[in-house]
Amino acid sequence: MKQVRVAVLFCLLSIACVTNEKPMPTAPIVAGKTTAITASLVPDPSSIEFSDNGVWHRFTVQASEPVRIVVNPYKPDDLWPLEAAARLEITTALNKSNWCPAESSDYETLTNGEDIYLAGCKVGNGTVELRRAIDGSLLRTYALSVDTPAAEVVSLLGGATIEMVWIDPGTFTMGAPATEEGRREAEGPQYEVTISTGFYLGKYELTQGQWEAVMGTMPWAGHDRVVSNPNHPAVFISWDDVQSFIRRLNDAAGSEVYRLPTEAEWEYACRAGTATRWSFGDTKSDLRDYAWYFDNTWNERYGHAVGQKWPNPWGLYDMHGNVSEWVRDRYGSHYYNGGSPSVDPQGPNAGSERVIRGGNFDIFLQYVRSAYRAGYSPNNRSAAVGVRILMTR
């Protein structure tokens, strides 16, 4: 399995950012007749198992004098998104967004007993340095790594490739609780579903470049509310069109290895072990970090290049917003109200519509929740509807 080169991002929650472009001096420490300087973070950051999900870990400074914290590497907001990026923020309380301000300043000074917070906000490796506040001398370096799901790079027709993330089998609670803000009747009642067999799912929504390489067509060309770009999601593709795409892949593979995910498989992968409104939690203000939706596309009403926002805990990008995604099931507003299978449900046997999931750039935040579901005619085409492909092992 090939490990794909991915972005690097480490965050210390703060009101300020630190950049490698303004390095601190590294003069040697001379103790002389004074007591040796000590500085550490407790627990040891290099012993923590970080994951690519933005979960914050608290560390306490233990130091005999004030210290400054440096995270490497760092790229400022005006260069985001890049394939190699990092951010630094420092504070004593988790009380703000984990995005850096546009203007970065010098290093924050921390004293003994103060708390800082560290999260793996993108994937890759990095370091945290403790330096003397008085002269910037390096006291200690912690090497960090973030464990992220490895993507399988699969060759498609026409020279294109697609990155697929392995999803282990498991059990989850499907649907939204009655108390969830924005919940619709068709999203409940909740019930336990088991996905008995693992599968690969597209790390990103299918792109225009991938569609064109396989099909030789550009169905989005000439339409409004779409940017023609190989890295943008393929849109103006109906459910029926997608079946033609999948048949072409399977014919080339010589077996039925590609298909759409079922609705249950899609929600299982979207939630990625969570039970909150979105895969990152319940905080509305954090949604802009993970999704393109109405509030942050008011002057850009189109599907954006895939993978610009943060992924969910299983390394899948744009599961919330950007473009809605076709799934395999027919739509039934009451299918999950009772009587549906608890193991690998396939949706109702009859119905004129197919399910779309995930929400898109043109709708409000309540419609990009993990549980949100809607029906759409299988021959409809839209600037706001695309697809994510599943591959069996």
C-alpha cells in the first residue's frame, strides 16, 4: 500500500502564530554559577498518540524560568491551503477557534504551571521546541508524529488515479436523536447498524479530472455555478450517469469491485466513530474549517477544489458540504422507522428517488449534518451533486 504525501499541520491553541521565517537565536546555554535551567511539557508530547482529527491534548509547562514555545513547520494563513503547512496557537484555555489569526506575532511566553494545548490538525510530522524566553536559546525539542489513515492509490482508465481509504467494519448508531438541532423526521428514530464487511472509500469526492479520464466527457462544461478544473468535483452527473462510470471501471477491472456506497456505509464512514451533529463535534463555528456550505460560499456558489478543508477522523475530506453525494439506495422517508435490517441495510426495494448525502455549498448548516438525508431523481443533474466511489477489497 502506497503512503501518499500529505499535508503537515500541528496546532497549539493560542492568540498568536509562530513562523519558521523568523527563527529564534540558538545561543548555547551557559549555566555559570547559577542552577541549571530545566524545561519540559507534562505529559511528554512525543509519547502521545495523535490522530488527524483536531482533538486537543493538554500539556503543563514545568520550567525553572519563563519559556517560549515553537512549533515547526509553520505556514501563515495567506499561503493556505498548501501541501505542507502548519499552524501554532498558544493559550491557557480552549475558548476560541483553532484557526490562526491572519497576522502572526512573535513567541508567546509561558511560565511554570501554565497549560498549553496541542492537536494534530493535519497529517504528517513536526517538532515542538522549548526555548528560553530571555534569549531564545534552545532548551528541548519534542519530535511529534500524527497517525493518519493511509490511502491506497488506484489506477483508473485514461491514466488517472484515485486515492481510497480503508474503512474497517463495525457498528454505529444511525440517524439523529430527537433532540438534535435541525433534525428532520426522516432521520429517525435512531437505531444500531452493523457494517459487516470493510471497504475502501474515496478519500475525496470524484473530481472532474478523474471523470474526464474515464468517460471522455465534461458534462459540467458551459453550466453556471461550476468552475471547470481537474481538481474540482465532477458535477452535472446523474445517478444513472454514475452507473455508466462504474460499469466502465468494473469492465476494465474484470470484476465488480467498484460501486456506490450504501446509505448506511456512507453515514458510518462520515461519522467515523462519532455521534455528534458533525464528525468534528457540535460547535457551529467550527463548521467552516471542515465544510463548504452556504455561510462561507456566499460569493463563491460552486463546488470547490476537493480536500481544502479538514478531514474527518478517518481521513475522508468534504464529507460535510461542498457537493452532495449520490449513494446506492433508493430513498424512503420511513425506511428506518422500523423493520429495516440491522446488518448491512440496502434501502427500500422500491422508490422513484435515490439518496443523496452530505449536503453542499448552497445550503445551510443544518443540511450538512452527518444524519441529513434527501431524495433526488436519478436522472437529475445539478451543480451541487457529485459522487464518492467505493471499492471492495
